[in-house]
Amino acid sequence: MLIAKVVGNVVATKKNDTLTGYKLMVIQPMRADLTEDGCQKVAADYVGAGIGEYVLVGSGSSVRVEEQRKSSLIDMAIIGIIDEIVV
């Protein structure tokens, strides 16, 4: 899991059928050293996040555990919206 900020969205009228119905959001990880290249990523939005919000992001097979998502091509998903971070 990682913490990221939602910085945009992706509009794709033609895409794989398993992505239909998901909002695709552009995220920026809070610390660039937590990703392999420090670049922005695209994540499927499971929770209704908006631009400017800080979110929790999961990746890999753990974001496809639910039965309806098992065969999807989703590799990264927003799984929570952060209210507060206390360090």
C-alpha cells in the first residue's frame, strides 16, 4: 500500500471490457522513492476519490480479491480516502 495524491483523471472511451464502470484516476505517490520510477500512475477508483484528495492505493492481486474483479486487468486501485495523517 502507498499514500498518494489524486492529481487528475483519465478518460478512455475505448478500453478493455473489465475496466468498464471504473473511474481511472492519475495519482502522484507522496514519496517518489516508494515507486520504481517516481512517476505518476493510473489507478482504478473503488471509493469515489476526487482530485486533490490524499488516498491509500493498493496494487497487484490484492486489489482483485472480490469475485467480480478477479478477471479484471486492474493492477492498481484507490482503496481508501485519507482524512488525516499523524506522524
